[in-house]
Amino acid sequence: MLSEREAEQKVRSWGFNHVFTWTDGPNAYYPPHTHGGVTTHLILDGELTITYPKDEKPKKETFGEGARIDVDARRLHEVWIGSQGCTYVIGE
């Protein structure tokens, strides 16, 4: 596993200027929402499940340590955090 500092450097290398590490507690939930720009999430520990409610056939996908999840600007998405919580680096 990458250290927090290494992971943040990695996300910056992908072209994101605003980069920070975030931790959610167990079973946190983010209702459907959007962001103004592209975002990325690099999972350091735990897991999250994401779906895109406006897709033609929405499906839930779960991602764990080491996964990168990119969300397009203004794409509606909904997120559930796993039972152990989740720590991830966000790039905006």
C-alpha cells in the first residue's frame, strides 16, 4: 500500500491540482450528487460502492484498496462506504 503522501503525489501526477486524503466512517452514505469538474478517488484502505442512477441500466460496483474511480464532471452518482470505513485520496 502507498503512504498517504505517495498516494497524493500519484494523484497529482494524473493532472489534478486540488488533492487531499479523506476518511469516511463505516457505512457512510452520499446521496445522488454531481461535481462541477472531473474527480478521481484512489482507495488506500477499505471499500466503497458507487452507482450512476441516470445510466440506462444502473449497477452498483464495489472497489477496494488500490482502485482508481474517475467520475466525469456533472455525472450523477451515489456512494456507499463499506462496513470498515474507507480512506481515499481525492483529486479535483
